[in-house]
Amino acid sequence: MYIYKVAKSYGFSFGQEKIKTKPKALASCSDGNKRFPYPRTTLSPTVVHNIATKMTLDKLLTEFYKENGIPENGGIDKDSFEMKVLGINLKLPNPKFRKDVIHIHDIQHLLNKCDTSWKGEAFIAGWEISTGFWKYFPICIFSLWAMGYSFWLHPKAVFNGFKKGLNDIGIIDLKISESDFMKMEFEELQRITKKGQVTEMGIIQWIEFIFWWIISQMIFLFPLIIIAIGIILLIK
């Protein structure tokens, strides 16, 4: 996994054992796992954790892109991006407003230890909406659509992301430049995104979650509704 590879590239020696079972995926964020999915090494988990959290975000992102088959720099230089929906690979335009926050979205994956499967994206979508990403138009449409779609695939992941986001500060709200983010150590990112006061899921939070769930479903289903109306009008 990418944290192990980055640490190894810095000259740290790991006595990697032969593992018969597949290590737990980064999408363990969806299960509320707050630890790194450590490889089995001769070093203790504490030592590996200290190495990983001292890494800068640019190094971690480089390996994150390799692990998940993402173009260099998150594909910011591409005019389009690909997304698999209902088993179909869609090629969509990559507008400037999306390019401007690609690094924000990818850093969110690092912070929450999520891969780019729909389970990982479901967690991130819930987390984004909970931390107030909805304030940023038009990019918020992407987050709300992702929340609406991924809820049908991984509802628990969406909910867990939303619940965790109640206690985090949104990365986009930090107002830190991309260059400064790239020089930042992971440990510092964890520190500055954590709220001081713990918020649990109460009545207000449930109302908020249901409200955004309804909005996300309206955005997700909107194209289907338009198609259905068109078919009805043609039949008439």
C-alpha cells in the first residue's frame, strides 16, 4: 500500500512477511477505522505510523495516484475524466471549477484513508456534505450527485462519512494554497482538521442528514425524471 511504499522509498527497511490474505483496503474508512491499514513488518505499528504521518502530502498523493490508477496530479491537465456508473465507463468533461479542487478532493481521501472505489467515494461524499462542502457552487453538485448515487450502493458508508464529518473541519474551508498543502505533513493535516468539540448524531443532525439525502436524490434522479417525462410526452 502507498504509505508502506513511500516509507520504503525513503530508505526505511521493512522485513515484509509473505501475506496469504489480502490486506484490508483503504476503504476501511467506511467502517469507521481510524488507523492506517498497516502491512505486516518487523517494525511495530507505532513506528510505521510515525513514519507515515511524517510524510508530506505530495509524496502520499503520488503513491495514492499510482495505487488507484489515477493520472499524474489527479488528472488536472486532462480535458476529461472517466467515471464508472452502473458498470458503464463514462467519459465526462473536466471543467475548470473541478480542476481547481481536485487536490482538495484527493487530500480528503488521504485524510479519511479511503480508496477510489464507490465505497470509498460514498464515505467521502457523506463527509464532504457534513463538513459544509455544499456551500461551494457549482462543485457541490458533484458531491451531492455522488452522495445520491452511492447511497444506493453503500448507504452505511455515506452515513459513516457524514457522521465523521460532524467532527471535522472541511479541507476546502482551511483556505490553504495547493503549494502549502503539498509541503504539509500528514500529521499536521490531521491536527488542523479536527474540531475541539465532539458532536454526536442527535435530532438536529438526523434532520440535516435526511434533508441532504433528499436533495442528493433529487439531483441524482433529475436526469431520469426528465427522460421519463420526455417518454410520456412522446407517447401522448
